[in-house]
Amino acid sequence: MNKYEMMFIVKSQTEEADVKKVADSIEKVAKDNGAKVSEFKELGLKKLAYPIKKEINGYYYLLTFEAPKEAIEELNRKTSINENVIRHLIVRKEEE
């Protein structure tokens, strides 16, 4: 399994309680597909560098994990269809 980092941004218009639910659901998708989560950070509400889908602020999250290829495909699929996630990126980390 390879090591990955995933950063995703949740809409700022989302209710405070729902923001945490969205983040937890993404972490659950990773774990359900065989990922071993080593770190899950909430980076807080930040101003976006440029507007995305008419949003100027968003809640940033960083997820560090080890996962098989299938888990990455499922994470991409689930975050793409989640209407509360305005942007996500998964990057494979180099071996140290």
C-alpha cells in the first residue's frame, strides 16, 4: 500500500454540525475501503485563493493515510458527487 495525503474543502455555507459529518463520512469511506488513517486534521475556515462555485471561504481538512488503489478510486468518486465538497486533491507521498 502507498501513502497518500488528501486535502478537501467543505462549503462555508454548510451548517457547522454538517461540516463535521461531511468530514467524518469521507474518513469513513477511506477506512471502509481498506485505508489506514494516520492523521486527520481540521485546518479550519479559510479564505479561498479564488472563488470556487461562487464560494469565497471553505473549511479545509487534511487526511494522511495508507491505502490500496481501489480506496483512492472510491474516495475520488465519493468526494466528486458530494455536493458539500467544493474541491479535493489526493497526492501520493514519496517514500522517506
